[in-house]
Amino acid sequence: MSKPFFSIYSHDFARVAVGVPRCRVADPAANAAETLALAAEAEKNGAALVAFPELGLSAYTCDDLFHQRALLDACVDALATVVKASENLSIAMVVGLPLRVEHLLFNCAVVVSGGRIHGVVPKSYLPNYGEFYEARQFSPADSAMTTDMMLCGQTVPFGAALIFEAANLPLFKFHVEICEDVWVPIPPSSFAALAGATVLVNLSASNIVVGKSGYRHQLVSQQSARCLSAYLYSSAGKGESSTDMAWDGQALIYENGEMLAESERFSDDSHLIYADVDLERLSRERMRTSTFGHSVRRHRDEVAAFRHVSFHLDLPVEKTYPLKRNVERFPYVPADSRRRNERCEEVYNIQVQALVQRLSASGISKVVIGVSGGLDSTHALLVCAKAMDRLGLPRTNIIGVTMPGFATSDRTLLQARQLMEVVGCSASEIDIRPSCLQMLKDLGHPYSEGKEEYDITFENVQAGERTNHLFRIANFRNGIVIGTGDLSELALGWCTYGVGDHMSHYNVNASVPKTLITHLVRWVAETGQIGNSGSDVLINVLDTDISPELVPGKSSNRPEQKTESVIGPYELQDFNLYYTLRFGFAPTKVAFLALSAWGDREAGRWPEEVHVTRNEYDLGAIKRNLGIFLHRFFKTSQFKRSCVPNAPKVGSGGSLSPRGDWRAPSDSEATVWLDELKNIPEQ
């Protein structure tokens, strides 16, 4: 790689900051000094861009003082001080001040870096209602008759339709609007996003009244989501006049609808917030969302009006900074308990509703399910139980079958029996060993002659016999076979082609990852979704080692096989799956994100502590398990995914259905991903 692995800028992140300085009304020199102090701090912390409040060099509450030449001249002098100081700062700044242009006064944002003014953006929409009367002092952007102006001895672009680009960080393109501009039905930033801006900046003053803080959150969140962009929002704080208004100094950073950072409100001190914006993620979302491109075509004239201003930004690419954004260890499972419960409830209901619809549409009232006593079949059984309740059918219409084989442990067999009893389904038990022995004998397999030959054929004969029984029972009982295999198993190819964890009449688990199924079962146990009894057996299932139980072990209570010892820990492989499937990130970036989430920062991997929730993985373990994932996902497993049964998609994290989120050739190579893996250092 041309850039160091541990640098955020090597992975198309851009660190951005929003500053809220204490201000002095009508004292531009003091305000410039406070602004520069925050800019220097932001640069020290690796930021590429810092935005300040609306009219920050003058203060917003100057009222008719804005028509005083002394103040206007002092503002230009303060800007000159900022421009001069920027020669020694490797950061772009966006500052606000009033500027005279061709006999008109504009409320402006000025973009500065490296001793240069890159452009001046006038405010487009002037509020003139309630406590606001900006039209008394200022003219709107469309009143301007020029597209360039002289400022601090430089000829610079002037206008609302400017996009600023860092030439050495190609995806970093930002647009600036001012306060009210985002409160209108179609903000200027909407067209800027269509014109290529990935970061939208709002210099705001925004006095505070009851309820306004929450509305700002909604406004900024929705604008960032609609525009598939990052959005930086500032507002004025301590020092603004309280003659008729109050100020809370709220600063926000959002990315595609999700909040990355928020400032302390009502602070007495100047302060900064930071976040690392994922520019590649935004770019890929736009590429993936075809209607974004349709919108560009629909608004050709507005998009064509934008001018692009390119400049070089000295980025700290050689420095190592811990990632300033929350990277969840379990991207499919919210860390917050309230949101996690909401997620579990919604996913469970999606699965139940989908099964109810399938049964209603087919006119079939019975389901057949293999109950192993393990995690996946347990959750599928819980879905079936709730579906029968919704349909007003007895749970005895669920035909549960447990089929002990050569390696079934006493524990899982007991759990299977207990589960079926708790659910109240029609329970049966079929020992598949005699039929498996007959098949092995027909094949001439050494095991049929008393030899301990535990090969793939030995395993698949058991899996195949179970599936054969389920389908024949479904034929005989006029039901459909419910599949139990999950998204994680499909991703890793950890399923036998054409058998129960792969093939069924309908699969309720196929787009649910293993890490989420774990929480779903726990949620059902805690909330009594299928009745108040049975929580103990569900907790026991959660505490059971994940194993196919196909190879006999030394003890009847402990399986010889442990799935995660072969394919890697599900918690890490689900992480790899999410960022590979949902965003198409390169292995280097997936590993960087995994280290940010799972790495041991206290061991010196990062200069910050991390809150440990379960395990930790060093970079060597992350790389090794990512290699397993890439080989299995891209090289060896697609042929199984190309013919999976119908199953409901439950989340935006994606599914692997060939009729949904993932269409891929069954005979592609994994070379480019595995070659990219080599760019990840071991430690």
C-alpha cells in the first residue's frame, strides 16, 4: 500500500470538526483569536476541516451594527489574520462574517486554508419572521451580480453554488450553506450533494428555545440521510447577546442519518467536536442507490450551476489516530439495550409474518421442522410457534422431529425434547443411525465394516438422512419443511448442499446472522413470547457449544466438533460479512474497522482505551479469520447460495438470496480479495 495501514486517511475517512468559540459581540479581533485557537487544536488532533458558527467573526447579534463601516472593516481585518495564520495550519477552516460585495451586504461563509481564500458562500435564504429580521441588514445570495470578488488581496470565487475539493483526498468534497438554508423545503445542499458534495457544512447561529434542539437533530439527520452525505452543523454559544435571545452552542455531526458527534450544550467554554466521516461508505451508498443518479438527471440545470474549487490539503497521513466514530463489534445487533430489544421484536415479527403469509397463501396449515437442540433450529421453532398463534391454529400443527445420530450429545437431545414439550408441538424422535448404516453399507464405506472413518461422506450421510426424513414426513402429513440455516452459515458455506441447513420449502432464518439469532432467542426467553415457561431451556441452548454433532467424541456430553474452530468465531465473521456484503469494502478497510472495534487498545495497538464487552482480537487474528472468510465467501460457497429456498429479508444489512441483495457467479475467483489481504500487516 502507498499509505500506512494505521492511518485513517488510508481508508477514505476524513476527520472533521465543528468548533463553538466563545465570542464577543462586535469584537472581530478577539473572535478571530478564539477561532484560531480552536483551529490549531483541531489540526493537532488530525482534522482536515473545521467549521465555525454563522457570523462568528463579528457575532450574530450585532443587529444594525452590521451597517457600521468600522465593524465591517474590522471583520475583514480579522479574516486577514485568519488567512495569514492558516499558512502554518494544515487544516481547512470555514468561518462566518459579513461582507460587502458591489454595494450589497451578505452574510457569508469563507473557506480558508494554506494562506488562501478558496471561496466565499453567501447565505441564500434570509429569515424575516419571529425574532429574525436578517433582510433588514443583508441581501440574499441570488441578489449578487458577480461570481468573483476581491478579498484580502485575492480574487476568489463568490456564490452559493460552490463545491470545495481536496485534490489529494478525492472523495472529500464539501459544500457550505448557512443556517436558514437547511430549514427550507429544498436546501441548497440538496443540489450540492447531487453535484458531488459528500460533506455538507452549515454555519448557523440558531438561538435556543424549548424543543429546538430536538428539531435540529431531526433536520440534520434527515438532510444527511436524504443526501447520502455527512452534515456538519454549528450554532452560536456563549457570548452572543441575550438582549432578546438565548444561545446553547449546539454542534452536530451526522452521516447518512446517524449521529456521529454532538457537543455539550450551554457550555461556558469554547469547545470542539470531532468525527471521522467515512467518505467511501457515502460514495458506495450513492453508487448502490440508483435513484440518486436519477435525481441528478432530473436536476441537470441546478447541478451544472456548481463550480468546483480544488485545492491541496496537507493531510496527516503518516500519523496514527484512533478512529473517532463508533464501530460496533456487532453491527447486526445494537449495543443499546432498548434499541436491541426493538430490533429483536421487529426481526421476530418479520419472520413470523412472512411464515404466516406463506402458509396462508399456500393453504397449508402444518409445518415440519428438525429440532436439534441447537441455536438455529430453536429459533426457527419459536417462529413457527408464534406463527401458529397468529393463524389461530394449534401448535400441534408444528411437527417437530429430533433425529439423534452417531454424535448427538446427551445435552442437545435433552434440550430438543424439552423445547418441543415447552412449545407444545407434535413431537417425535427418529433414530437415524440404522438408515445411515444402511446407506454407508450401500456405499461400501469403511465405517459400515467397523472402522472409525469419520470423513465428509460419513457426516453428509447423516445430514442427508435427516433431510430425507423431513421431506417425506412433510409429504405424508401435508406440511412444508421449515429451514433453519442462518445468514452466517450461508456466507461461509457452512452447510451441506441439498440438506436441512441448506434446503427446505421455506427458511425463516436465511437472512438472520448468527450473532442476532443469539439475541433473538434470549429476547424470546426474557419477554415470554411463546408463554411464560421454557426460559430455562432457551438459556441452556444459548450456553451450548455450536457444533454440527456429526463426528463422535470421547464423551456423550461434549461434541468432538466445534464449528468456530474451523470457520472462525461467528462474532468476527459476522463483522466481516456485514462490511463486505453491505458496503463492498476492501479487506484492508474491513480489517482496519475490525481492529478499531475488536483490538486491544490498552496493549498499545491504539493510544486510547476501549470498553471490552467480550473478546479481543489482535491484528494477526483479524487477518487470519478474514482470510478464512474471504476464501469461503468468494471462492467456495456461492453455488450453495445460488439455489437457496425462499426466505424473508429482515434487515438492511443484506441477504444472500440470488433474488435479492446478492447475485454472483458460482465459479468466480477470490484472488483479488486474497491479494488485498496481503497488504494487511500481521501486527
